[in-house]
Amino acid sequence: MSRSYKSLLSAAVFLALALGAAVQAWADIVVVTGVNNQGTENVLLNVATNVTTATGTVGANNLVVNFTSSSGSGLLSANPNGQPAVSGGTGNTALTQLTMSLASNATFTRAVFNINAAVSGSVLIHVEGVNITGGFFEDDFTVDAASQNFFTITAINGQLITSVSLTAINGAVFGDVRQTRLGGGAIVSSTCAITCPAAVVTSNDTNQCGAVVSYAAPTTAGTCGTITCTPAAGSFFPVVAGGTNVTCAESLVGGGVGATCSFSVTVNDTQPPSLSQPPNVTVSLVENQTQTPVSFAAPVVGDNCPGVTVAATPPSGSAFPPGSTTVTVTATDASGNMTSATFLVQVLAFLKVPTMSEAALIVLALLLMGIVALRRSRQI
Ligand SMILES: [Ca+2]
């Protein structure tokens, strides 16, 4: 695919998206090829050979630009003369990957550069930034060893660029990347550094599966924009394994995110479950049995968090011998807190009930005994 065609295609895709035809209605990053856009600031490279990070500066504030590479040995050379160029260092393997970004959490909205291709192929352009739909932009474009290969990357819709990575594909090799310009309408720098408070560990609020937790604000150094922590201090933090991560971030003028830090808030469930007192149970043995199965209802349990289990020892339905046996019921919550209660199972001996004929004989015997006793008393 030729560069001009790809450029038109990108523009067409952008226009289609801009018209709201798709769910992701707006493109955030536009790449134009073959145009040497001068509306940005030259990156002035610092002379260096065989370094892991070639640096330069851009803008009135001398913002530091880092060029890093993962190709070959990762060593670079920076040439500030004429058309500043960064290439693979002396004696290293060919340059096929390069990432450029501003130090100090700075962002930019436009990058212009020229890939001087030693071997034709393609370049995969990967753009990281702020609020870019999908998290990043990525597309590939042809590079021709027979000509210069200019690219202009522009963030639109208020998005901000934090880094641009160039990776040679389809056999391409970069001789160097030169004429680099960064800037645009919203180049933003930050000298802010923030330090989060130490991790917070606390117990649940009574009857709550969590707690309202306050924590100290992060400490800052340098000049910082507004710092916001999420979840905010004073929020309700649930009981959750590993705790809840709190992220504090600096808001940059222009909408970007500057310095960040994070820490955890852990709320432990230390409240044991509630457990109703089970009533004692009394049963009688069946004739000719030496023990009897006894079932009893599970006690009513409750807890500040879900996941309570209850167990009885011996369990309901077990065979109980004559006499009293103590049953222990224990409720255990998801954090291992336990509450126990005991009750008695009383098994009475079998009591034989006389049949009707047996009862009649007993009554007759008692009656005869009464008559005999009456006669004896009259003979006295
Ligand atoms: Ca609990």
C-alpha cells in the first residue's frame, strides 16, 4: 500500500468516524504521511554515542525528550548536527525500534519525524496517551528506502500523547529517525512528584462489611496541579481480599494526567457472627433400641458480611445414646471469625405402656387387693 493511499485511507476513516457512523465515533489520533509539518518545535539532540537513552530538548522550557530502543543491543547514537538524527549506535545491529517521549510526565499533541529507511518495508506506529479511545492508537505505514518518509501524528479531541513507538515490520530497517519535532497546541510539563501515604489496615465498622476510612493526603514535591485520590478519603471501603487500591493522580492543565502514586486500604472483618441459642432437645428411646437418631433445627446465624457457615458437633441426625449429650454449634464467617453455643440432647429410656388387656388385669388385681383388705379390716 502506498504512503499516499494509506494517508487518504486514514483521513477517510477519520472522517467516517467523525460523522458518527460507528460506536467509537471519534478518532483520537490522526497520522498524515508525506507531509513535513513545521508547526512544532525541533528536538535538539544531545551528542551521544552508544547510549541506552538518547536525549534531547524541546521548547522554551527545555523539556527533556527521551529516545529509547529495544532493537539490537538497544544502544543509540544521537547526532545534533544539521538534521538531528537518532540511529543505532556504532557496531550495533540495525535500528528497527525506537520510542520517543517527554520526561517529567509531560504530554504533547503533535509529533513530526522522518524515518530514513535503509531497507523498505513498513513501520508500525504505536501511540500511547491520555483518553485515547481503546487505550492506544496503532497502525502501520509503508516506508520506502528510495525516499524520505515523513509522518505527522496529531492528537485531536483533547487527547494528549505521552509516547510514540516506531517498529520496523515487513523487512524494513531504519537508517535513522531524523527531523523530529514535538509540540502542538498543548505541550504540558510537570515537575510534580507525589508520595502516597503508607498502606492502611483497619477493622470493619460495626455491622458493616467494610469501613469508612480516612487517610492522609499524599505529600508533594515540585509544582503540582490538582491531586485527586480515588476512592477519596472518607469513602466506604469494603472488606475484600487484598484490600482496595487507591490511586492519586495529578491533573495537568489541558486535561492530562501527571504524577501518580497508589497505596492500598485493607478493611479486615473482625466481627464474629451472631448465633441464636438452640433449645435443648428431649426424646425417648424406641423399644429394644440402645440409641436413637435425633434431628434438630439449625440455629439462626447472622454476620456483617456474607458467607457464614454453621456446623454442629455431633451433627443433626446423629445417633444419640441414652442420657444427656452436649451438642456444640459453631458459626464461621468468611474471614474465619467464629461463634459457638451448646445445648443438650436428652435421650430417655424406653417406657413401656401397658395394653388395654394388661391395664384391665391390673385394675382387676387392684380391685381384688382392695376387697381383701376391706374384709380383713372388718374381721378385726
Ligand atoms: Ca464477620
